[in-house]
Amino acid sequence: MHEPARHDDGRIALELCARGTAPVADANAVLVTVGQDMGNIDAHAKWGAVVPFTPLPTPFSHGGGCACCTGRGQGLAALLGDLFRRRATGGLPWFGRVVVMADAARLSALRQEMTADLVVRARYRMENEKD
């Protein structure tokens, strides 16, 4: 039996990238900025939407925003759930990709949260991961 290609499995592409890198802007994509000033929104005019996410502060040495610090209701997983709902109900333009931009120190914690959350994994596929 033929297995569908990874990019054709019906889930939304999810990319994590370090702040300072230049992901390819796309009108079919949402840019989520983690813990940083949005700056000039016009600089992101080619994105379908730009959404800020400010994780709760953490007293631990790893970057805030991970599942162990925020739980299911307040972290990036909850924001992604909200983006999915808004996409389905017309609150956001239809998108096929989400790019999460964060400081490099936070990427590991965010990746851990995304791969540990069953709802996120059902709706989104990590682009840089091997399944």
C-alpha cells in the first residue's frame, strides 16, 4: 500500500526557527513571535498573519514556554490550538504553515512541548523532525 508523502498528510506544517534567521515569508503562513518585540509590523507584511506569544517567566535555567513551566492551558501548544480554531472558524486567513520564531535558548523547550502534546501532533507536523 502506498503511504502518503509527509507533506501530504493533512496536518499543518510547523517550523521552529531561531530569532535572527530569515524564514521565507508566505501569505499562506502564520508567523508566531515568541517573547520578542513585534517591532515594525510592516516588515512582516508578506505573512498571512503575525501573532505574538509571550511565555510566562520561569525561575529555571531553560527558556520559558515549555510544558513543564506552563502546563497545557498557557503554553505554545494552547496558542497553536487557538490558531487552529481561528483558522477553522474564519478568524484567521486559511494557512498551511506556522513558523515559530524564538530565541535559540528557547527552541529546545518549545520543541519538547510541541512533540509531547498529542493535540498539536494531530494537527501540526514538525518540519525539522524525523517521524
